[in-house]
Amino acid sequence: MTAASALYDIPGPRARARHRTYALLATLVLLLLLGWVGYALVDTGQFAAEKWRPFEYKGIQLLLLRGLGNTLKAFGLAAVLSLALGGVLAAGRLSDHRPVRWVATLVVEFFRAMPLLVMIFFVFVALKVQPLPALVTGLTLYNGSVLAEVFRAGVNSVERGQREAAYSLGMNKTQVMAHVLVPQGVRAMLPAIISQLVVALKDTSLGFLITYEEFLHAGKLIAGNLDYGLPFIPVVMIISPVYIGMCMLLSWLANWVAKRERRSVKTRAVEVAPAAPTTVLPGDTQT
Amino acid sequence: MDVLTQNFSLYGEGFLGTVQLTVYASLLALGLGVLMAGFRVAPVAPLRAFGTAWVTVLRNTPLTLLFFAVMLGLPRFGLVLPFFTFAVLALGCYTSAFICEAVRSGINTVPLGQGEAARSLGMSFPQTLGAVVLPQAFRTVIPPIGSTLIALAKNSAIAGSFSVTELLGTYKPLNELGYNIIWTFLWIAVGYLIITLAISGLFHVLERRWGVPR
């Protein structure tokens, strides 16, 4: 696998022996590190029965599940709304009318440059909205703006000949977009779109900071309870695998889609984006 | 306008806090990220596995959860540091996963022939790395690292909710003092815009100076 990089030749017998020594040493160091963490966890009493007992209670399990449900609800709403907003803003940025294009560009650039949390707090504090709508509004504005750029990049990455051929068949702009460019562009950008949804899923945890009763908030309620001996670390140990698992599942889906689309005949006129969130500096227009 | 002029020191403190968080966390993220990228391309399997695990776990962890674990979990673990240091740790480790992936994909864009040519000239491994591979990789990773650091500056807003002095947190005292909340947020937004635009400007300069499209 390292042979594919410009860094090394394929190792010979002596290099392989050396690498084995390094591997042994590295394993030793990593195991020591792991052992130390484990020892410190036991030493500070993180595995005490008292700290883990609450998770056997029905009420606590329900609290966690309700939190998870609220997280997924916020994610679902934000995903649907930001896809819609992204579509509208992308259409604006690709418009033939200059004022429309300017407004869309301004909106997209502003919301991409603003920290998501500032928007959420603004909606929550200044407009005095309930936590869930505030969270969903913030997520929608931010992810919608990023998705607009993704859609636009997708449409622009379709080979020029496709557009020209469609126009020469006598289609008008709406038809060219709807039947030729958008289907291919969206197919090409599907991995990037799903990766952006992973970002949205991760950011639903910001709801914790505005007291939205989501998964992390439920965890905090349990962790802050003196009766259970403040089980912060057990709570993190239970919550993080769930979050990481959900995000990894979505990331894996993005990778799978990327692989599938790259093989598909329907994406011949366009390059399929890798499954990673877009990394474009604000103000860049080259995509 | 009154909000800014009458509370300039408060805003200034917050602004400085955000800049400090961004700078220290960036340095940590760049150092750790390059180290992890080194691990991920190393010919030593356990290091590769460690690098992959680091990146996969951190990239899929919500930053708020990481802050929660570091700020509230680590003290239970017997590790007590100032909040600011905890915030730098959380932000730096989180961002290092993204830096690592940027650097690694940069190294992978260097054509195989470059390394082979360097070795056939008799260059040693450090020479190949330092004189041939890294300079080329560096040029392709400028834009992705720039946008990662901008994301870092924006993410630093989360630290404000964990008792670290930074820009977003200034809304609270101002709100209690009864200033117009819309203007308060407007000036906070301007502060963040200054920081993100500065980083993006810096990286545009770097890219113009050294970047090569591949």
C-alpha cells in the first residue's frame, strides 16, 4: 500500500526487517499509552458500579433515547430545509439576471463566513425563538449556503458540450438546466452533498449550547447528577460511540455513492467529486 | 454604533481571546496534523493504524461533544488545566484530523516518478522528503489548509459557552447591560468577518506566491 506513494521504494528484505522492528517498538509505545489511560481510568474510579448503575434505569434510558430522537429530528428538518435553500440559492447564483445573482452571492458568502454558532445564538437570543427552530434555522442557513456552492460547482463541472448540444436542440435555459445539467451535476456532487450532511449531523450537537434537549443535553443531565457520582466519563463513553457511529455510517454512504457514481455511465460527462466536505476559501469563485 | 464605542475594551478582550485561541489551536493542529500525516504514510503498520484511527474518530466526532469530554470529562480524570488550555487542546486535536487529511492528499498528489527520480540520483530518504516531495506537496495543500484554519476560527466560538473569554461570549454581559441585541451581534459578526477574511487573505497571498495548480 505504501508502494503507491512517491516516498518509498518497495522494501527489500533488510528494510522489511527494519520496519518490523519499528512496528514492534510502535506497538509497544501505543500499548503503554493505552495501558496508562486504562490504569488512570480505573485509578480515578471511572468503572465504579455507582457511576454505571444509572444506565440500567428505565427512565435514564428513555431520557437518552428521547435525546437521540430530538437530535435526529433536528437533523432531518435541517437536512431537508438546507437542501431546499441550497437549491434556491444555487439557482440564484446561476441566474441570468444580475441583481438576483448579486443577492444570492451576498447571502451565500455571508452565511458561509459566519460561525454557525453566532447565527444560532442570534436567532435564539435576539429573535427570542424556541431552541429547536433556532437550531434548525442556523443549520439551514449555513448548510444551505454551502450546499448552494456545491450544487453550483456540480452544474458548472458538466462538460461544456452537453450544454451546447442541449441549446442547439432548441431547448430554453430552464429545459437545459432541468433535463441536462442539473441531473448530471447533482449525480457528480452526491458524495459531497452527503458529506455536507455529515457536517450538519455533527453540528446538531450545538443545540446543547442553547439548551435544546438533544442527545448531548440528556448526557449532561445524567453526568451532572451527584447521586450517581458525577459520571462524566461513563456518559462520554456511551454517547460518543453513538455519535461517531452515526457519522461514520453517513460518511461510509458518501464513499459508497462516490464509488458507484464513478462507475456509472450517467456521469461520463462530469467528474464525480470525492466524498469530502468542500474546501474552498471564502471569496474564491474558481470552482 | 454606541455599543461598540462604549464597550470597546470588552469587545477588544473578546476579539483578542478569539485570535489567541485561533493562533494557538492552529499551531497545535498544524503540528499534530503533519505528525499524523507522517504516521499515515509510514511503512510501519501500527503507526498507520493509529493515524487512521485518530483521523476517523476525530473527523466523525461533533466538536461540541469533544469540548464536553475535554472540559468536563478530563477534570474528573484528575487532569485540571485552565479552560483556555483545554479549549486549545480540543480545537487543535479536532482540526489536526482535517489538516492530516489535507497533507496526506497533498503528498499523494506528488507523482511517483518524482520520488523514483530522486532516489535514483542517490538521494537519501530525508533528502527525498525535504527537497523533492514536501516542497511539491506543500504547494497543493495551501488552499485546503486555509479553509481548514478558517473553519477552526469559526469553531472557536464554541469555546465561549465553556467559560473561555472569546468574541461570541461578549453578547452575554452586553445583553445584561441592556444594549440593543441586534447591534451587539452585528459587531460580533464584524469581528469574526475580520478574522476569517484575514486568514483567507493570508492564504490567497501564500497561494499566489507558491501555489501551483496540478
